[in-house]
Amino acid sequence: MPSFTYLIGKRVEVNYRAADIHVSVTATLACDSGDHIHLEDRFIQSGRENTLRIAIPYSALLRIREVLRQPEPSPAA
């Protein structure tokens, strides 16, 4: 099985199968346990910071690639 430890802590786009549906998610690769990858994403919703965590088994993975972060636009003065 492939190892994705070189992507830990980096922003990745993952395409995987969930039943008969192909799903795409972009998040930070938090952990590679050897048979699952664990993704984590933090976001603000209704003024509260939330964390989304997803575990995806290797057998469901279709593609994983690093995504380069776009620089945040600076606020207008």
C-alpha cells in the first residue's frame, strides 16, 4: 500500500468512493495510519470555530494530490 506520510500537514485534494458516489474534499492531511488517511479542516460558521475530521480507508481512495494554498487577499485600506 502507498504511504502518504510525506503529505502530512499539507493541504490536499482527495477523491474517494463513498458507496457508489465519488466524493472530492480539500483539507489538511492530519495522519496516515497505514490503512486510513485522516483529514482535518477548520472553519468558522455562525461565529464559532469548528473542526471537521474525516477518516478515509486506502481502499476507497481514487486520487490524492497536494494543493498549493492561494495567498489571502489583503483587506482594502
